[in-house]
Amino acid sequence: MLETVACQNGGIAQQASQLQKELRNKEREMKTLTRELKRKEAALAETAALLVLRKKAQSIWGDQEDA
């Protein structure tokens, strides 16, 4: 009976260890994805700002691509 309890506790400890590893991996993945999302949002904001500036410049000086 004691062997059965010890075996069950060992199995539970092993499951807990596996779950902790999975949690760490998921947290690492989430951190990576969050960092990538922030980088892409910044790039999108920069692109939008450049488009606005380009439009303003074209309205002031005209379209330079025709010259």
C-alpha cells in the first residue's frame, strides 16, 4: 500500500514538473509574440506617419514623380 501511494505521489510530481515546463514554454512563446507584435505595431505606425508626410509634401510641392 505504501508503494502505491509513493508511486502515485511520484506520478503527480512528474506531472507537475511537466506542467511547469509547458507553462514556462508558453510564457516564453507569449513574450516572444508580444515583442514581435510591438515591433510590427511600431513599424506600421512609422509607415502611416511617412504616408501622411508624403501626402502633405505632395500637396505643398506637387507630385515630383512626374518630373
